[in-house]
Amino acid sequence: MNRNLFLSSLMALTLTSTTLLATDDKDKEVKIKTSAICEMCKARIEKNLAFEKGVKEAVLDVDTKVVTIKYNPAKTDVTKLKANITKTGYDADEVAADPKGYDKLPSCCKKGGMAHH
């Protein structure tokens, strides 16, 4: 009986230690306001962020123009994430879109572009 209790306690302690270790390497989440307009913008931003090292998930809400990014802080940071978005041709919070990236966007995805029907 004592041996089973000891093994159960040891197992519980091991699981608790593993959980604590996993919590230390936690992914972070950031919300960045963009100048995205439509579903094409959404697809372009999400696709380019997917190729960014350390990005786990990127989801853009077209209505609010906010992209929510889950990332590994050991592999990337907010500055790099914003740079990715601006190079794609969109504003990222206070950082203006890169002119070369912006010029490559379809005219409908530029500020003041025609809405998609």
C-alpha cells in the first residue's frame, strides 16, 4: 500500500514539474492594427506571417483591421512582426507600410481602393 502511495505521489510531482517547465517557455500574443481592407489583404498578411520564424498563428480580423499573432519570443519579437507586415505593404500600428511592398499590392487593397463585391 505504501509503495502505491509513493508511486502516485512521485507521478503527481513529475507531472507538476513538467507543467511548470512548459509554462516558462510560453508563447506570447500581440495584436497589431493594420491597414488591411479585404479578404485578399487578410490572406496576404496571414500567409506572409506564417513564414516568419517563430510565428505559431496569425489571424486578421478584417472588420477591426487587427491581426492577432501568437509567437515564440525566443525566435522573434514585435519589431520583426511589424516589419513583416510593413514589407507586405500594410501599416503596422505606428509603422507605415514599406513603399515597395505597398506598390506591389493590387489597387483594390490600397488605401481608398475600391471595395470588393
